[in-house]
Amino acid sequence: MSPSTEEYSVAGRKGYTVLTIDSSAALLSSAAPIRNEPVQARSTARLATLLDSAAAVIDEIGYERLTTAMVAERAGASIGTVYRYFPDRIAVLQSLAARNVERLMVRTADELQAGRHGSATDAVLALHAVTVELFRTEPGYRSLRAGDVIDLRPSATESTSNAMLATAVSDALVAHYDATDSSELRLAIGTAVELIDALVARAFARSERGDDELLAESQRALRAVLAGRL
């Protein structure tokens, strides 16, 4: 199977929902070229350290101002080490966004496993909770999120990360929560995913823990979008 058609699955543990999407799009692999794919544990750990360092800097100053020099300094590495893996700062951001997508997918898979929630609506509300938790605990997530905020022309992928997440969530709801597959359902879930991303981001714009009133309001708006459609 070629890299362009290889499927990426987040299965979780036994009995968990499987979210399957195109790996080249979902993980932004075509948009985030890593010069030396790590094959040894030491290289993998070094790459993780570089991404962790980038995330820490982004937490402090935002993704817009991140430089490769800042990543090197925070990681205690030479600039040459950074360039060994990343051709430029955009590749760092895209790789970190790809990791964010992966972690979001894994946690979403946990929440959408069959029988975990009483209804499809409750399952989508759980996605809201997952997103809030990532904003609170995942370094750099408040600013970069799944990478859709990065302004690239032309776009690196045909679909946004939010759109791919919405497709995966819709598929899981149809498979495990007796939701009827339709264009209306998919539009509602797509709207719900965009709403969660936008309003939760707003709630965390000036608060590391999130504005409680805005988070509550985003839940009410989410219920309104889903009402009568699931």
C-alpha cells in the first residue's frame, strides 16, 4: 500500500471504536517532511524532545513567533540537530500539529467506543470534554490546536483536520450509536466540530483553565446544533 493511500487507524484497546482516515491527510505527513525518519529509540526520543520543546515555547509566545533557534535552545540542542529533522519552522509546526491530531484521535476513540455513552448526543458532548482537557493539559494546544490555524497557501491537504475528525466521528456514531447516516447528520457533526474548536479556543484565549461561562455556553450551543439531528 502506498503512502498516499495507507490508512491510519486509532483503535485504542479491545472493544474501542476504530477511527480510520487517510494517514497522509490526517497526520499531515505530506505537509510535514521530517528529514530523518527516526528508526532508533534515541532518535525517536530526540524528535519527541524537539516537539515537546516547540510546544513549550508555543505555550509562552504563540506559534506565530516560534523559530527553530528557540526550539534548539529550549531542547538544549544545536540548531544543526533541529535541521537534521526539520527543514524549517513550518515543518516543526506541522509535525507538532500532526501529533496533536493523533492525540485528539486517540482520546476521541476512547470516548466513542460502543456503549460508553447513553446516546449519540452524549458521545458528541464527550468530544467537547476531550477538547477542553487537551486545551488544559497538552502543551502548545491552546495556540496551535490541530494545525488548521496555520495559514498555508496552497493548502497542504485537501481537507482540514476538523473536517476529517467530523467524518470519523460521524462514522463512529452511525456504527455504534444507531445514528442514521445522512447529509444532515454529517453537516450537523461538521458544524459541531467547528463550534467546539472555535468556542473552546475562545474560552481559553485569556485563561489557562478556560472561561467557565464560555465553556458552558459552548455546550448549550452544541446541544442546539445537535437537537433533532441525532
